[in-house]
Amino acid sequence: MSLDRGSEVGPLASEESRRSFLGKFASVVFAGLVAPAVLGDTEPVRAGPAAQAEGLVPVVELPEPVEGEHPVQRMMEDLQRALQKPVEQRKWAMVIDLRKCTGCNGCNVACITENKLPPGVTYRPVMTETHGTYPNVARRFVPRPCMQCEDPPCVPVCPVHATWKRADGIVVIDYDQCIGCRYCITACPYSARSFDSGYFYGDFEGGERQPYELLPSPEYGENRTRADGGSPIGNARKCHFCLHRIERGELPACTLSCMGRATYFGDMNDPKSLVSELIGQPNVMRLKEDMGTDPKVFYLV
């Protein structure tokens, strides 16, 4: 049996019923979308209470940016202002908006590229959390850099004082002083430290080391090249907020590379900075606060 537009078979038997169906469908689809060009509105169209109650359109309320101001521009201005102060008056902090993180791992890739990290060494892994009960299950992505703790457990366990906290709050490692005992790796409650075992990517791709693996790393401003028998091979390694970039007036690589604009960086001692504004929001949290480490990485949930 063939059907044409005039057939009286099925739920769309008439033009009137077809239009009714499309109207209801459109009201559901467009309820939570921003469509100013189509609807002629200047404000985003949000799902109404009824649609939200039925779970038809999940709506996440995000803070609106200041009109005409790009967050990167503001963070750069905050950074320049902070660098004009003595180092002991700065307190670097990072804010990560978990509602915006897409799990793209762009920050991780940018960190590896910036610091010339070898296999097995990761400064900014992106963890995946799954929560809910089937079928209402959701995932959340959690970037986890070094927390730059105010009271870092990794520092007092080092037998040779190779790691310490700077006056601006960044915890650093002296590769020449480190003996590779890995006590700091065990002491860190956030698993934020890695051990450089001396592997090269070329070791797994035909045995030849690639030219990009022999480029010097800008870490700590030392321009150190990894080579057999020399540091940082055999040392503990960790995120340092791209200290070498900060000191020349640039934002950390992870902050600039974030496609979702989920990462913010700045001086939390500056009440006018963007990070200070975000830290003051009621939906901020930190990892393992009960341990008393006072981390300087904050999350918006």
C-alpha cells in the first residue's frame, strides 16, 4: 500500500495534526536553547518551570561575563598588576569551572607540549567522574594539576630539601638536588607528582628518539635538555603553574589552551582579580579540604 500526503493513516493524518505535532516538538526543542536570531529576542531563551520539572531540557546556569570584557584579557591585566608587587605579596591560585570543562584534554596536551614532558610524566591529568543511577547517569571531568598547597605534605618528607614552597605559594623542585627517593610522591594526597624514569617516546616507536624529544624544556627558566644520566631523569616532577611563563608575564599554558574557558588563573591576594571574584562564589569547593593542606586550586560546581 502506498501512502501520500493526503493519506489518513498514522498520527499525522491531516495537515492540522501535522502542524500541531511540529508545534509541540519545536516548543520542547527550543525551550532551552539560545535562539535570538530566530525568535527576535535579545536574551537567551531558557526552559520554563514545567519543562525543567519534567526533565526535558537540562539547564545549567553559568555566570555571565562582564559586557565587552574577555576573560583572558582580564587575567592578563591581573597578572601584570600582580607582577608589579613584591613576590611575597602575591598568592597565585587557579579556578576550574567543572560546569564548562568538556574533557577535551586540551590543557593536558598543552602542558605536555609546553614543558616537553616524557612518557609517564603528566602534570595535569583530566579525571572522569560518573555519578547518578541508571538511567539518570552523568559524567563530570575534573582537571587535576598540583594543588600548590599552603601546607604541602610533600615538602617536609624530602630528606635533601629539594622541594619547597616559594613566597608566592608555588611549590617547586630543584632537579639537581633531588635524589629520586620518591617520598614526596607517596606523601602527596592528590597524586600530583610523577617520577621521570628516563623513557623517551622514541623508545616505543622503533627505538629512535625523535627531534622534539631533544628540545630543551623551559621549566624553571633553566632550558634543560633531557639526556641519559642527567636531571630531570630520575627526579620527581610536578606542575608549577608554568612558573617560567608567569615570570615573563604570560598565563599558564593550560589556561590559554582551554577551549571551554573553564580555567582561570591569577593572584588571589588581589581583591580586584578575576580569580578572587570566582573564589568568593558560593558554589566553590576544593579537593580533600579535610586534610588541612589548604590547596590553591579551586573548583566551581
